[in-house]
Amino acid sequence: MKEKDGCQICYFSTQPYTTAMRLNRIVILLLLPLLFSCENQSADNSSITAFVGATLIDGTGASPINDAVLLVENGRIRQVGSKEVVDIPKGAQEVDMAGKYVMPGMINGHGHIGGTEGLQGGKYSRENLLRDLALNARYGVTTVVSLGGDEQASIEVRDAQETGSLSHSRLFVAGTIVTGDSPEEVKLVVQENARNKVDFIKIRVDDNLRASVKMPSDVYSAVIEEAHKHGIPVASHLYYLKDAKGLLNAGTDYIAHSIRDKEVDQELIELIKAKDVYYCPTLMREVSVFAYAETPDFLADKFLLNEVEPEIIEALKAPERQKRIKENPRTKVYEEALVMAMSNLKKLSDNGVKIVMGTDAGPPARFQGYFEHKELELMVAAGLTPMQTLVAATGNAAKHLNLKDIGTLEKGNWADFILLEKNPLEDITNTQSLLDVWIAGNKVPEK
């Protein structure tokens, strides 16, 4: 550096200047692909959908998020939170849900799919299976755990559902319900189910109010032992308190119906909690047994009638049919059993037992999709809060049944959710203000 006429003049050699220029060129060349990549990523944001403005109930039991943003990409939740927290990427599609309510799609923890039709039942078929899954989806029941009667088509449908293009309800299966007269016989059925990679093993330990022979303890213990060898949880159909204790001691994982003969006692509560077993009340199952002795109010419900053929409704109103049901001595027993079931649900929930919503819907006159909404009503009538009930039908159902990536509206989970006109936390019947349903971010088609 030299000074000339009071000014400082800098002289740089030619070589250092040339090297600097070369370095700049190299840096620019290296950055160009990154710049183009960022530009392309911005353009690709059209594959992201932002559902904005609703009050969001995430299924975990946390407080709702007001003015929420739910970002969905490739069928999964990319981000969720309030507008102040979530930045909507430029180029993303936006769906305005202002003033509405979003919650996870419901999970029916005890259903039956594909083998029923009309009031007489029907032959299992793939066509009926897909019909049932589409029906459940339109009601906002985005996942069904089918506890028995499942055939190969059910397994194939389940195996194909891990996709961002899904638009019907998800399905998990128990395969063939395990029956048999000896430990050796039932183990063979379990092994066949295991080869089919079922999600659950289902057994029945019930005498149907002394109308049939109950599975003995040595047989159901063999089922549970063999299922656990294959890493498969066991769901137990039952009725009596005594059988519940026996099944818990034998290692069952899932009590798939209410205890209905007696009030649950402290021994049962301590046992079910120590064994970390979950409990599914299926209150609407009892309703379906006695309600049709008359014409129940729900047969006039538009929410039901939108999906049910008029001839089925008329058949349920037939005086001869109602007379047969009313004169059946079992009808009164099951009506009283519902009262006991609701009381036991409240007591178990208050004592920290894990509750999973389920209905046993699927058989004739147990209306799939619709009964799940009515089940929520009965759970609240039993004394659970709307939030407890919704969590039992979403986040807790997924957690306790070990259903991965569903049940809550959290980052990384599948975007299975429903849009409601009204707030279900204020009134649980507001789940019936159903506007739209999305599964894997895809809007479920109308009927």
C-alpha cells in the first residue's frame, strides 16, 4: 500500500486476484445445484395440503388447538399446531376449515367385517368386505379391528393399506375364532392363524346365558400360551366376572366385552391393572339384543337412514319380529346387563383401567359406523367425560391395541381425521355433525 497526494492506493498483484476469482467461480458452481434443488422443492410443495383454521382435538387428551394448521404430505402428517407456530410452505394447497372441528378418525376396537348382509347375515366375500370398510369410513370410523370371521381377502386388504392412496377404513384381523375341545385341537387353530399373520387371536368364554357350553380353563389357557409363543395378543369374549378373573390369570391381553353379571370388585381391578390389560365395553351390543323388542328412536335417525336400505328398517319394525324378541326371556336379561355394563365401565375407568371403544358391530342390525357414534353416547351416559370417550376411541385405542401410526393427529402419523360442524367436547352427539372424512389425507368418497 502506498500514499499518493494524501490518498491511500492499494495495489494487488495479478495472481492473487485471479485466484480469488477462481474460488468465487467454484463456490458459485457448487451452489448452483443447491439453488436449483431449493427451487424444485418449492415447486413440489403442491403435494402438501394445509388444513387450516379448525379447532383441532389431537386424540391424546391434550387441550384442543385453536385456529390450527394440519400439514399433510404423502398421506402423513408433516406438522401440526396453531397458525402462529406452523409455517405453510409456499405453493401448498390450502383447505379452509375455519369455525369447524377436527379430530382423529375413530377406531372400532371390536367389530366384524365382510361376512354380514341384511338381517339374515350373509356369506363372506371380498366385495362385502370392501363395502363394509367404505361404509365405516363414511361414518368417520377410519379403522376397524375385526375380531374373528376374517378370511384371506381380509388379510390381503390389511397388507395393502400402508399406502398414501388409501381411501377406505383400515383393517386389522383376528382370523378364525379359535374353538376346540382340547388343548391340542385349539393349538392347531392358533398355529394356522399365526401362519396367516393375524393381528389378534380371538376366543369366546361364554355360555350365552346357559344356552351353550363354555370353553374350559385348560383349553383357553392353551390358546393363550400358544398365541403368546407366536407373539400374538389374545382378545377374550366373556360375560361373567369369574371368567374374567380366570382369563386374566391365564394371561389374556384384551377383555373384548363388558363384565355384565356382577359389579366388578377390587380383586378384578387390581388384577386387570397388574396384568396391564385393556377393556372394551361394547355397550351397543347389548342394545342390539333388546332394543328391537320395540321400535327404537334411532331407526328414525337421518344419520342412520342415509346409509341403510328402507326394507331393513321396515323389517325391524315388523310386529311379529318385535313380539318374538319381547317374549324371549333373554331380552330382559340383556337389558339389565347393559345397566351393569355401564356401571362397571365407570368404576373401571375411575380406577385407571385402560378403556378401548368398541361395538361388536357388523352382525345383522348392529349398524356399522353408526353404532360407534351411539357407543360414544352410552359411554358418556355411563359417566365418562367427552374427552375420555374420544381418547378411548382414538389415541388410547391405537396405543393399547398396538396399532402403529394412527389414532392421534401427531407428526409422522397417517392423516386419518374427520371434520365436524360442532364441538364434540361440548356434546358427544356432535360427532354426528360429520362433514367430511380423510384417510391418509384422501377425502373419503360419498356413497
